[in-house]
Amino acid sequence: MIPVVIAALHTTETDEEFEHMIRELESLCEACDLEVADVVTQSLPHPDNATWLGSGKAEELVYHIRATDAGYVVCLSNLSPAQMKNLQKITGIPVWDRTNLILEIFSRRARTREARLQVETAYLQYLLPRLSGMWQHLGRQSGGGGSRANKGIGEKQIELDRRQISRRITELRKELAGIEKTRDVQRRGRSRDGFARVALVGYTNAGKSSLMNRLLEMSGPGPEKTGDRKVFEKDMLFATLDTSIRKITLPGRKSFLLSDTVGFIENIPHDLIKAFRSTLSEVEYADVLLIVMDSSDPHHRMHRQVTEDTLKSLDVKDIPRIYVYNKADIRDGDLTVENIPGSDTVYISARTGYGIEDLTDRLFEIFREGSRKISILIPYSEGRVLNRIHKEAEILREEHRAEGTYVEAICPAALANSLLQADGDPDGPDEI
Ligand SMILES: Nc1nc2c(ncn2[C@@H]2O[C@H](COP(=O)(O)OP(=O)(O)OP(=O)(O)O)[C@@H](O)[C@H]2O)c(=O)[nH]1
Ligand SMILES: [Mg+2]
């Protein structure tokens, strides 16, 4: 692991907030395989325009770097291009701000082609205003940062000039648009299957993937199959980067599609969220959002706010939500919180299974709230449509007529929409 020194500037936040921000940055370093060797703090009424920390503190930082043989300085906030350049000149080693660190984690964690292209786009966008002399003066590499394999994506990009970068961004956007188109086609295919779509969203490390795995365990078809379908969960920030979609079939319930995706974090630049838009598109098209929070974390209120703000920046507004307070098993205070039926706030533990049934009860209530009563005449040649209605809807009346099967049924919103949309026939389905 490469040793790093954290530089933290304390301005207007409370001591408690400042401490919390440092802890979070340490976790981010850990998620990036960096070892925090030292933390240098400075209090100023506002950041110094030239060096962020102030020139005296920046000089002091050099001693800490030498003493720990640090390969990078990691800053607590986001720096202006000029502040970054100046601090790099003084320290002689690469300086990362918070966004740069998050981009590094993303670049290491991205698995699918789409995620990799998104990270590269976001990185190049971040790099453009910082190009002038950003790495040129770095005469030496200290610590473990010497070999090319250990270098960050930033240093590897040094050879590219601004024009090449702009050209590359255009190429990447084109390729991403193509991937998005394919995703759209897949999504339309899935919506023709009529399953309700549920998306897990929330702050990173809240337990979204664990909740998905818990629901998979409760879902068919058998434990061997469940193993392959499980998603990666870990006590680490940004464990999940790619979107996974799984069909959940709980005993006696209609199947629904559940998506798990990248978590949110405070102070993430708008461009970075935009770069992840296509990964997050499952959220935009969901019928219900499960906003997952770590209820044992004293900052869960702030996490909820960050999640709501991020959703707003993605233009996600009117989708029904359930606020899922996870990790109830390690929560301080009243451990025996009773869930109130019909409430949009549900306490659960993905680990022990506490409250999961309350959550699924509420989820199915919401599905029913959006459901519609329709009548449809299905030609005998369309057995597939009839099968689907049997699987997903509540049948009120069924008659075998000369032209086909006449059905009156209460359909979940997703199925009703797809039947009504697919219908071009005046004798086809009607809402009743
Ligand atoms: N005690 C306790 N721990 C939990 C619970 N749910 C999840 N965890 C732990 O919390 C950590 C994070 O869980 P994940 O499911 O990976 O969280 P996530 O929201 O998917 O996180 P990212 O993918 O990083 O955004 C893991 O170590 C889990 O074992 C719970 O109900 N109780
Ligand atoms: Mg996850």
C-alpha cells in the first residue's frame, strides 16, 4: 500500500463535522488501497487562494511527506486548478483532491465497459481545466509511487494534450450513447415483460447490496442458483459501481425486478454524477425507489439529504419512495422499533432479516396503489400474453369466447401500462 498524507483544512464546519469528514476521507483512501500515514490539519477562516492551506502550512506539509515517504497528498476538499498546481510545486509529489480520489476509486473498481468509459469521460473532464503544468514539474516520485503500475490515471494521461483529450471525450460520449441505446432496448424488452421495477438507492455503504442479497436469498429458485445471482457487498466505500438487475420472486408474490447501483456521497461534483447518468438510468425508470440508509450512522440524516439532492440533480421526482433504515441490529437507542403498517419509513436489518417482511408488505401495497383494472380480449394465438396476466395480475373474470379469451383483471401499474401501450386494436384492452 502506498503511504499518503491527508491535508485537511478546517474552515466553517463544526469540530464534529470536520472530524467526520476526515474519517470519511480515510475510508475513501482505504477503498483506494492507500495507507494514511499522517494527517496535517490547518484552521483558516477561508481557503487560501494560492495554496489552499496557506504557504506556511504547505511548507510544513513537506516535512510530513519526507518523514512518511508519502507518494501522494490527499486533500479533504476540492481544490481549484491553481491551488492544486501551487501545492504540487511546493510538495513535489502529486496532490489529489477529494474528487480525484473518488475518480481513482471508480477507475479501479469499474468492471463493465460502460462503467470504464464513464469513469474515463469524467476523469478527462476533470483534467481539462487542470492541464496547464499539472504534472510537468514533478521531477521525482517518492514513496511507492515510482513505478508506472503504481501511477494514478492522472499521471498516465500526462502525454495527452488538450486537443487530444477533447477529441477523446467526443469519442467516449459517442460510444456511451451507443451503449445507452442498447440499454434502452433491453429496458423496453423488460418492461414488455410487465414486471414492476424497484431501484435501491442511497449513500455508499448503507447496505443496498446486502439488502438485494437478502431478498435474493428469500427468492426462488433454490440456494445454488442464488449464489450466482448474489452481488458484491463489503464494508468499503463504493463497493458497487456497476448496475446489477435481478428478478426477485418471493413466495406467494408477483415477481419484480430489483436494481442495485453505485452509492452516493457528499460533495460530489455535478459532472461526475452526470457521467454516471446511464448507470443510474435504472433509477429514473423505476416504479418504486428504496432509499436505503445506515440507521446506525449518526450522520444518516445528512445521508438522506445527499441522496434526495442527488436524485433531484438527476431529475428524479415523482417516483414513490420507501425510506429503508437499515442496520437496525446495531442501531443506538430503542432497538425494538416497531414498524407501522402502511408507513413509508421502515426499519430493517439486511443482516438479521429484521423488518424485511414489513418492507416487502409496504412495497406490494405501493404496487397495488398504482394498479389498474382492465378488460382485454386475447386472441388464442397470443397465449404468452394470457400466461403473463395469470402470473402477474389478479383475475376478476375470464371467459373463453369465439375470438379468444376475455379477461377482466387488476393489473400492477407496469403490466397495465405495457398492455395499454402495446395495444393498437380498438377491441383491445380498456381501463375499466
Ligand atoms: N450490522 C449490520 N451490517 C450490515 C447490514 N447491512 C449491511 N451491513 C454491512 O454494511 C457493509 C456495507 O454493505 P453493502 O451492502 O456493501 O453496502 P452498499 O450500500 O451496497 O455500499 P456501496 O456499494 O459501497 O454503495 C457490509 O460490511 C455489510 O455487511 C445490517 O443490517 N446490519
Ligand atoms: Mg453495493
